[in-house]
Amino acid sequence: MVKIRLSRAGARNRPYYHVVVVDERKKRDGRPLAVVGSFDPKTSPERIALQADAIQAWVAKGARLSPTVKSLLRRQTRAAKSA
């Protein structure tokens, strides 16, 4: 099963996440099939940069979103509508 989930990067106490498409059996920071966005929770406001069209293409192929990525996608679309 292919999943779209977060992969942690950045220094200690300074997390930065890549949104990646990866086989669910791989390690959290293993080699991804594709990188489809990023998330920086330490900036004010939090910076969410997702490629919604690429994510939808992977979902159409059968990939599943993790609950966190689903929430981030929802927050990004909500922010885009209000802007």
C-alpha cells in the first residue's frame, strides 16, 4: 500500500517535514517515491506548501493520506479560500 505521509527533517528541536509518497512498509525517513510538499511548524504562521494536484494524482492511483496530511491539505485549501 502506498501512503502519503510526513518525513521528518531539520535539526533537534527545530523540526521540518517533507510530505512524501512512500510504501507504508518503508521507514519514516526512507527513500520516497515522490516529494509532494513541505510543512514548517516552527514559523509564525505555520508554512504549509503542498502540491494539491500531485497529491490528487497519487490518490487517484490508490495512495492513502495519513490523518495529518489530510488535515494539512484541508487547512491549506481553507486558507486559500479565505485569502
